[in-house]
Amino acid sequence: MMKFFQYPYLLVIVLILSLRVTCEHSIETKEGTRCLEKEREALLKFKYEIIDLHGQLSSWENHNEECCKWRGVLCDNLTNHIIELDLSDESARLRGNMSLRGNISVWLLDIQNLKHLDLSFNCFNYSRIPQFIGSLGRLEYLDLSYSCFSGEIPHHLGNLSELQYLNLDAYDGILTSTNLDWLSRLHSLRYLSLRYVNLTMATNWILAINKLVQLKELYLSECHLPTVLLPSPSTFNASNSLDILYLDGNELSSFTIFPWLYKFGSGLSSIELSFNKLQGPIPDAIGNLSSLSDLSFRKNQLEGEIPISLGNLSSLSSLDLSYNQLTGIVPRLALSSSLTELYLHGNMFNGTVTQIIGSLSKIESLRLSSNHFEEIITESHFFNLSKLELLDLSSNPGISFNFSSGWNPPFQMTDVLLAGCKFGPHFPTWLRTQTTLYSLDISNAGILDTFPHWLWELSPNLIYLNLSHNNFHGVLPDFSSKFSINSPSIDLSSNYFSGSLPIFPPHARLLYLSSNKFSGPITNICNESYCTCRYLDLSNNLLSGQLPDCFEKLPYLRFLRLAHNNFSGKIPSINHISSLHLQNNSFTGEIPTSLRNCTLLAFIDLSRNKLTGKIPTWVGNTFTKLVFLSLRSNEFFGSIPSNLCHLALLQVLDFSSNKISGAIPKCINNFTAMIHEVDSDSYVTSFSSGVLTFESANVMWKKNELEYTNTLKLVKLIDLSSNNLVGNIPAEITSLEGLVGLNLSRNNLSGILPAKIGSLRSLNFLDLSRNHFSGGIPANVSQLDQLGVLDLSYNNLSGKIPQSIHLRTFDASVFEGNPDLCGLPLKACPGDEIAQDPKSNGNANGMKNPEEEDKLISDGFYISMAVGFVFGFWGVCGTLVFNNLWRIAVFKLWNSSMDWLYVKIAINKIRLKEAFHKFVKSWSRVILAKLCNV
């Protein structure tokens, strides 16, 4: 050291070099970190195996640019190593397709310092999660959620000992794990989400979770978790660190979950256990979880009373006990002064709302819908609820409101959902003070009043308004200048509004105006203010005139319902529609060719009009999504085009009451939706205020016109009745095993009935009457044990009616008009009569009269009978007594005869048992069919 200081110039040189290195590092830090060449090449090779649909990796194309500046890449400022790769694409949900596809390259192993890897919301060919990811030993964050991985989760992920965050959320169970032992090795894990991963076989899931001592958040929603016994205390070493627990959508039972929850102590702040199979009462020990702020037991089978200990949860902000079987009195929760949300709907409480409302001074969201509360709500109930924002008391018909006209509530609400409660007869004026409303539903509230014009000035943020099923009357004002901010859904249906159709808000998304008294033309729809309308329902009014040819101004319109009005003229050009209901009007002309542009059409109902022409051949080629097609009661002619057989999703085909001729196409068996159930979302029209709205349609069923809504998806029907069809019933029709109704009556069909007609086991309605069918009724008709309506009358059928218990439930009118048909319930067939003695002078049954029989019986008759018995008895018995050989032979014959008799009795006993089971089964089906008809 002394020698070093003897050369001061060396010290100066060292200091200069140190300053230079420091300055260079400082300059490099300012200019940007330079990535390592090896890791840069690894990224380029990774990209080479990826299909980038939306240019997410477009910045990687500049090979001269530093890779640390590429999108999704983050490098360490000191070491220059890549430490983060984030290629997630959450916007894919909105687009409907994923950005990155292809394979995950093994070249990622060259980035050994990677701590953060996020490939979520992409689609990697439904391949397995690469095992090599388990070799990225420094990973602390791994997110592969919703990226189309499938198959078994590789156990190699258990090697990531430094992992703190793991998200493998999947799509509908395509990702599985049969054993979670690998999970228990992730001792640093703080966040775990396996939503929708199939864990049916993972019986050790509780043991694995118990070993994650640092876990804070756990999400195992809809994983099909098996119900298992709680492990012994010696195997439970989890700390009290767990904060959030989501186990909703499984089938877990109370004896598994509740004891396990209490093992985590008071650290839990959020518990989500909705949609499980929790039974019995809510344990009192739930009150010991003192840190709880969110608790949901929605949609379980809990019963009994709400425990008083629930009041100990002083931090509770959201409580959801909806859709259970809870009873008794709802306890006062005044101790829970910070409660901000309360969900108790769907239960069977016998208490009153008074015991809840008014005692929760800090409540923000109160949901008590779908119960059996009986209460008169007054201003006093809301005296302390100054923070109330959401009130849901809907579907409680026993609740009514009694407020003074000048009441000024202490709150400003965003959501008022009071459907089914009673307000009437006047409109609730206290709503005028609520200027921040987003949703207002006071449908079916017994209101008999005119429409308050101030309602439209109430809140510019209103997105849902439902005043349906009341008794509003009068004329609606011009709404064209209202709701300019949002796209509201407005339901004013089932009232008594009259006058001409008003102009509605410029951006209204859904307009339900059916079942009113609106009249006149609908030229107002040509106003540009309708440009964003998606659903327009003007059915069941008094509207008339021709439809304006301006639907091109409605480019977003998908559902158009103008049924049951007085419209006339030709159907104008309509584009982009997916559901078209124009039935019961007076439209004329042919089906417009503009419908060829509606490739998404799923419902077409043009029935009960005056339309004419041939059924277009392009219908079958264009409407590949069609599930409902009704042209009933028009004047269509020509044959049924074979192109219709391309409609594989078709479930209802109704061409009845037209002038259609020709034969039934043999390709009818291509209607695969009539063979087996097909998943289709065509029956869902909207999702408003948390409620699904389904398609509805009028269907001719068993000679009555019925409206189907929620059950329309179950109707599978072919109705070609009242036309001029000729030829045979194609044998291919018997393959439509899901067909529920078949009506071919009132045509000119001929030939024999299909031999395999008994294959249509789902048939509930079969009408083949008033045709020219010949031959016998196939014996397997008796297998149609679901039949509630059968009509084979007025044909040329012959032979004997098949005999079965089910067919005997139909009366003679089902078979009448077939002169050569016999058997029950018609006339007896030849050979079925009881043989009679032609010389008999007896009564109709061939028996002698009682008086004549009495004359044959005299004293001599009795004496002769006694003498004959004595001689006969001793003639046989005496021979057996005195003749040994005869006696032995007779007894051998007796024994063999008895053996044969016993065998016959056993066989007949088995047959009798089988017959009895068939009898019970047949009558059960008959009773079920009759109940369905009712």
C-alpha cells in the first residue's frame, strides 16, 4: 500500500477510469438498457412460431431496435436481462377473437432471468401447457389464463419455488388436474386462480391448499371440486393469511366447507360460496370471522334462521343469502353499522322488512327480492338510510308503499328495482327527487295513472326503464331529445297508451311497446334517431298502413316484431335482421328478396297474412341459422324446395293452410335439430337488468294456437296440414327421433304408413287424418307411449288396430272413416266373435232361459247323479286298490303331471310378473301424457 501511494499518478489514473465507467453507465441508463443478444434471438425465435393476427408484436419487426423497447418486454436496468414478458390481450373479449395463436417456443428457456410471464387472453391451439415453463426457476408471476390451453396441467409447474402469483383460469373445463400434489410445493404462492379448471378427480385439493402457508387469495370457481372429508388437524398447517376465498359454482356440502373455513381464523375478509349444496342452518361460528366484509351463500339449500352472531361482523359490507330456504325472523343487524350491501332474496322468511330496513344506517345496497315479505313500507323505514344507492324489493307481492306526496327521501339512488310491489293507484312522486338513476323498474305495480312528463327529465344517465304491466293511459310525448348520453332500454309494454307512435330517444337500444293502443302509421321509425335501435317490438297494437321503405336507416336492428296489427301492402326491404315476426297482418305479395341479405335470420314468422308466390329456393341456402319458419295461413303455392333440407338447426316448420303441392322431400331427415338437442343461443334476445329475455312465438299445437316463450326451445314440430301434398310419407321422416309434433292432415297423401313410425318415440301429437293412406296400421304405433293426441281418421286404412294399453285410451273418433279398419275401440274383427250353436233357441248369448233350465232339474236328476258318482268313484278307486300294477302306473302319471303343472305355474308366474310391469309402465306413460296435455 505504501508503494502504491509513492506513485500518485497511478491513483489519478484509477480515479479517472472509475469516473469514466460511472459516467458511461449513467449515460447508458439514460439512453435505455441494451438487451442481451442471446435473449433477443430467443424472442425472435419465439415470434417465428407465433401467428400474430392483430399485429400485437409489430414492434418486434425492427431488428435494429433494442428488444427492451419492444412491446411487452421489460429489462433489468442493471443486468440488462429480460425480466418481464407481458403479451396479454384482454381486448380480445371485446373483439371476439384472440390475437396470438400458434405454439409456445422452447426458446423461452434462454431467458432464464424471467420473473414475470403473462400470455393470457390468447389462443394457443388448445395444446398442453408446455412442461418447460416449470424450468423457468426465477418466475414469480405466471398468468396463462383464457389462452386455450387444454389437457392435464403439467406437474413441472411445482418446480417454480419462487412463484407468488399463478393464474390458470380456463374455458369450460378443458384444462384439468387429477392430482394437486404439485401445487403444495409452491410455498411462496400468495395468489392462486384455477377458475373453470376441471378438478373432479383432485380429491386432495384441501390438503394441497393447506400447505400454501402464505396464500392470500384463492379462486376455485366452478371447478367441480369433489366433496371430501376434512383432513385431520395434524395435516392442517395453513396460517391465518388467507384473505379472499372464492369456491362458488361447485357442489360442496356444509360438513366439508364450514369446518374448513373456521381453520383460517379471523383473517378472511371475503367468502364467495354461492351455487353450492350447503345444507342445514348457518352455523353460529360464522360470527367469529370478525374481518369479513363480503359474504355470499347465494343459491344453496340453507335453512333455519339467520344466526344472531351475524351481527358481530362489524366490517360486513355485502351480504348475499338469496335463493335459500331460510325461515324465521330476520334478526336486527344494528351492530353491523358498516353494512353496505344486503342480499336476502329468494328465501322464505316469515319476518318483516321492518326488522332490517331502518336499522342499517350505512347500507348502500339492499336486495330482498323474490321472497314472501308482507309489509307496508312508509317513510320511517328509510329515515336513517342516507347512503342507500340500490334498493331491490322486486317479486314480493305482499309489499306495498305508502308515502306522502311531499316526501323528500334522504338518499340519492342509482338503482330502484321494485317490480311486483304495489304503488298504485298513482305514480310515486318521490322518484322525482332521484336525479342519479341508472335503472328504474316499477313494472306490475298496480299504477293507474297518466305518464308523468317530468320522468324524462329525471336523469340523463338512465339506461333501463321498465313501466310494463301497469295501467298507464294517455298519449306519450316526443322523447327525441331525451337520454342523449346513454343507449337506454325502455319497456312500456302491456299498458293502455294510445295515439300515434311517438318519436323515441335517439340512441334507444331496446324498445318494448307491445300490447298497447297505439294507432296509425309508423312513419316515425324513418327518423334517424332510431339508428342504434337493436330490438323494436310494436306487436299487439292498432297500427296500420304500409311499412315505410326506410329500414336501411336501422343498421343495428336485429329483432323486429310487428305482429298482430293491421299493416298492409308489400313487405319492404329489410337487412341484417335475425328475428322477424310479422304474423297476423294483411301483408301481400311475395317474400322480399332483400331477406337474402339476412344471413343471421333465426326466426321467421309470416303466418296469417295474404302472401303468395312460391317458397323461394334460396331460403335453404341462405338461412343456415334458422330454427323457426312459419308461413302458415297464406296463399303460397308450388312444391316444397329440397333446399330447405339444408336447414340443419330447424326445429319448427309450419307451412299449413296454403296451396302447396308436390311431394314431401325425402331429405327431411337432414333436420338434425329434430333428431337430437342442439345448443343454440338463437332463443335469447336480450339481457336487460340482469334478466334474460327469450324469443316467443305462436304455434298451432293440437288444433289450438298457443304462445311459447321460455319453453319454445322444447318445441320440435312439422306441420304441413291443409295443403295439396301428394305421394307417400317418406320413410326418412322416422329418423327424426326428437320430433314432438307431426301434422300432415288434410292433404292428398297416399300409400302405406312408414313401417318404422314407432321410432318417433318423442311424438306427443300425430295427425294424419283426411288423406288417402291405405294398408294396415304398423304394430309399432303402440310404442308411441308419449302420444297425447292421435288422429288417423278418414283414410283407407284396413286390418286390425294394434292392441296396447296406451292405444285403448283413445276413443273411436281417432280411427273413424276407415271402413275396413277393425278392432277396439271400433267394431270387432272377423274371427273375434264367440262361436254360437245355430240350433240354439236361447237368448242372445246362446244360453237357455232360466225357466227352461229349471225344468231339467228334478228328483230323478239328483238320484241319477248320485248313482253315477258312486259307480264311477269305486270303478276307478277299486281298481287302484286291488291292482298293484295299475296303482303304480297311475301314481307315476300323477307325479309327472304335477311336475309339469308346477313348471307351468312357475313359467306363468314369471310371465304374469312381466305383464304386470309392462302394465304399470304403460299406464304411467298414459297418465304422464294426459298430464302433459292438460
